[in-house]
Amino acid sequence: MAKMSNRQVLLSARPNGIPQAEHFNIVETPIPELADREFLVRNEFLSVEPAMRGWVNAVGNYSTPVGIGDVMRAFAAGTIVASRHPGYAEGDKVMGMLGWQQFAVSDGVSITRKVAESDLPLSLSLGVLGLNGATAYFGLLDLGAPRPGDTVVVSTAAGAVGSAVGQIAKLMGCRTVGIAGGPTKTRLCLDEFAYDEAIDYKGDGLVEKLTAVCPRGVDVYFDNTAGAISDAVYAKLAIGARVVVCGTASVSSWDPPPLGPRVERHLLVKRARMSGLLVFDYAHRLDEAIGRLAGWVRDGKLQYREDIEDGIERCPDAIAGLYRGENLGKKLIRIHSG
Amino acid sequence: MAKMSNRQVLLSARPNGIPQAEHFNIVETPIPELADREFLVRNEFLSVEPAMRGWVNAVGNYSTPVGIGDVMRAFAAGTIVASRHPGYAEGDKVMGMLGWQQFAVSDGVSITRKVAESDLPLSLSLGVLGLNGATAYFGLLDLGAPRPGDTVVVSTAAGAVGSAVGQIAKLMGCRTVGIAGGPTKTRLCLDEFAYDEAIDYKGDGLVEKLTAVCPRGVDVYFDNTAGAISDAVYAKLAIGARVVVCGTASVSSWDPPPLGPRVERHLLVKRARMSGLLVFDYAHRLDEAIGRLAGWVRDGKLQYREDIEDGIERCPDAIAGLYRGENLGKKLIRIHSG
């Protein structure tokens, strides 16, 4: 194989809160020779997701923070272009924690799965058929425990996770209410993601709007935001409600934790449950989720949106852009068109 | 039956927050004639409990607030002294929502159960063998889901509910840490309620104290307080922790809800669960709980404390006294010595 160089996005400084473009730099490095039981992946799509904020912050999180000077931790999907590993062959499509870089050397540990759905775009393995879809699937079905007829409220309802949550809830026979920011996203909720109701959280009277569309209260709240949106939804929980805490997009820093109205009384009076979700805990059931999600995609029952930008130089500002709410759908960076 | 009069404690004004003596008055009324399918209970013990704060407040709760001028809603235990009901005989001991009054006319609907443990004091039916014990039992075992070796932290650890939680957790093979206010109560935790560790929340450094005694974090937190104590415990949750929200004793008013550090990040990072508990939801399983609790009491494995005052005139200030933390053990008012 000809000697090629590898463009990589490194974490250059540790942010407190949402990482900005200045916390990253792009370098060009040589691709190391493959050792035995290693293979080389040419990344085609790099993922951008809210959880990256947590991965780079120093404060208590579920994973070791990305080191300063390290390649930014990221899911990516690509094709194996060289292999000295018996389990991975040239031409295999894979998705895993391959980093924000053009090429990744792997021994298999960083691979989440081989992408077997060759009839569907590879990019889906980073969105609706990847961790986003699995997050929606396990969060809603396992922790949210929806029953037919339940009212399911979703925050960031038009996003990569939220849009799948709303549609899966609908497939389960629930009434779905999406909360999103601005008319474009609420329109998307109704037109593409089959929500029964959509609420624009920008503007006053969120509690009143929720009251109007959830006359019997909220049975399941799938939360990607925390903050003021959640405070409004907590006030409308039905008896026995389940809150799935999946993300905290509205909170710019957790060091120290911001103040908000205490939730204990809502939980007590409504005998409600709040559960934190980390999709990695469901690694052993990933095939189940991807199999069902892919079936729904093929049947046209699960719509998705992608927001694809081209070129690795779009990476450094990408997380901040996500938190600015600029994207419509799963945000991806495409590199290597071939 | 000779015409007797009935002393009753009425709610005379609606408090916002903790009800004080001035929110009640005591009146003397005639006992009505029994209709068909009614019976008359002579109360011996009146219960005082933190939940009464919720019963008299107008703001969102699980039950209709007690009306102004109504007999104060309360559990009581007594003996049937006259009956025109085929299911209840003179001499039967009963416990139920009989109110803060000397005599209660009932058609059976207000009865929680007949007290069959004639070998044990009747007063226990209002505490460790009543709703307090059942709250501890179902809250810990159902929502807390303790496993052997788990670290279980209990707030108001020496109280009527907390003391039972700690001992049941111990019976389940857990390590128990009690949080209580002041040296007398922490002493009680260690000497009578078999806690492995006891922490006095009065004084600085609660997080540091918790860190010292919970080196592997908190697996189950049975919470009766909310507020600053809970904030400290949330910071120490272990992965997969279960928080049982049973009471909010430290919060003087929920209208509006006080501010506190937001909990979502703790729940997310630790994949923890917070569940609100209302023991009334377990009415269909009450016999199971009372049966096991009574067995543990008889075997000397479940210790309890009672704090009994004499005379119905002690009622009006009793709830406020509870929130002042004056009592040691289950607070009861004894009336009718005979």
C-alpha cells in the first residue's frame, strides 16, 4: 500500500462546557504500519453528537475524558482497506469508535459492529441504525416502558434520537408530542416524523401548551434537554410516569450543576420514575435493536434525516453547531467521497 | 349505649407548608346514631406523620386536601364498641383512616385492616406494623431492589420509616448507612437499628463523610428528606443506583418548588433511577408486608421506637413538632387509656 498521510482532529484544549472550534486543531500524520491482528479503516462518515461534550469535559462522566492532544473520540463508519486481522477482511464495512480522522488503525476493540445492511446507506450506521437509533429503541422501550394509548413527550423531537423515539412510540400505539425549537423543526415533527402534536419551546407558555395537548398528562417523557423544557414537562407528569434522561442539551455546563426547581415532589406525588440511560449498557442487545430498526426503515415506517457536511475541516465547530441547534437531523461529516 | 360526646380535631385554616397548632381547633360534638352497616370505633392511638403536611395543603398532591372545618384526616387504631355491620364485631381491633377524634363512625371503607396480631401492642399497627413499616418494606424491596453487599443509605434513618428501612436492608445482606440529625439519633441508629454507619447531617462536610463511609458509592438511597442531604447523596451514587423518593421532610413548602442543583446529570452518568413511592399503591399486598414485618418483630430482628404523648389536645402542634425533629421514633397520641 502506498504511504499515505492521515488528517486527524485533535483535542487541543479542555473546554468547560460545550467544546468550541478553538478547542481542536487539525494535524497531518503518517499512517502507521499494521501490526499482526490489526486492520486499517478508511473512514467515510464521522459522527457528531451531543455526548461528545461529556467525552471532553473533565467532570464526572461515564468515560475517561479524551486526553489533550489525542484524536477526538468519535464514532465513524468506513471500509477496511487493509487487514492483518483474521476476523476482518478488506472491503468489510465497519462502524465504531474510530475517531475524527481519515484513517483509523484498529485491532477490533474499537469496532461496534460490522455493517451488514448493504442495501442501506452506510451513513445510517451512525444514526438511525447506530447508537442514535439504539438509544431511542432501548431508552423508550426498556426504560420508558410505553403502553398503547400512552402520551409520550419527546424533547429535541426532530433530532437524531428524538425523531426515532417519536416514531417508535407511534409504532407502539402511543400518542406522541414532540418539543422542538422553531417552526422548521416543529413542521418536521408533524410532516416527517408522524408526531400527533408538535410544540415550539421558543416562546412563552410551554406549560399551557403542554396542558392543551396532554389533557391526561404525560405518561412517558423522553428527555434530551433537561432545563426549563423538562421543568415544564415534570409539572404535567401523569401518575406512574416514566422519565427517560437521555441527554442534557440545554445545560451548557455541569460544573457546578445549575439550579432548577427540585423534582422530588413531582416524583413522589405522581409515583413517577426518572431513569438515566447510557446506550453502551445495551451493547449485548445491539443486534436486536439494529435488526428491528432496519426492518422499520425498509418498510418505510421509520423516517430519518441526515445533515451531512463535507470535509474534515468542518469537525472543530461541529459540536458547538449542534448545541446551537443549527442541524436538521443526524449531523455527519463526510470525508473521502470514494 | 349511653349518649357520649366526641372530641375532634378540626382543620380550621389552610396552611402553606407545614401545618402549625393555629391551623387546628378542638371541638366537642355528639356521636351520631349508627345506621345499618355502620360501626363505632373508640380510638386508642392517633397517628402523626409527615405525609399529613401534604394532606392539608392545597397544592398538587395524591389525595384531595382535607376540607376546612373537617376532622383532620389521620390513621388511628382502636376497638369497635358498637356495630350494626355484619363484617365487624364489637371488640374487633381495627386500624384505618379514622381521623383525629375520640370516636369514629365507619362503614368499613375507612378501615385499612383488622389488627390480628393480638400478641403485639395495638400501637404497632400505626407504625412498624402499619403504613410506616409497609412504606419501608415496599419502598426498599420493590423500588430500591437491594442486593446483598449493596450500600444502602437512609435519610431520617432513626425515624419510623427509616429505622425499618435500615433494618430490613440489613436483613437483606446490605451495608447500611443512616443519616440523622444530632448525636442522640445517630447513637440510636447504631445501638438500636443496627446501622453499620451513622452520619450526623448537622455540621459540615456531609459529602466528605459520605465519601468516607461509602467508598464504592451508594447503591440504594432511601430518601425521606430531599434538600441538601439528598444533594450530597446524589453526588455519591454508584452506577445503577436506585433512589427511592419517599418523603421530602427538609422542604418546608413546595409552592413554589424550591431550587436545588439539577439531578439529571447524576442520573445519566450513573444510569441511576429515582422513583416516587406511595404506599397506598401497595394496598393489595399489605398482608404480605405486615406478615413478614410481624415475624421479624416477634423474632427480635426488627426494633422499633415509639414516641407516645397523651391526650388529644397534643394533636394540633404534633405535625409541626415532627418537622422540628423533636420525636424519637413513631409519633403517636394516646387517648382513652381504657
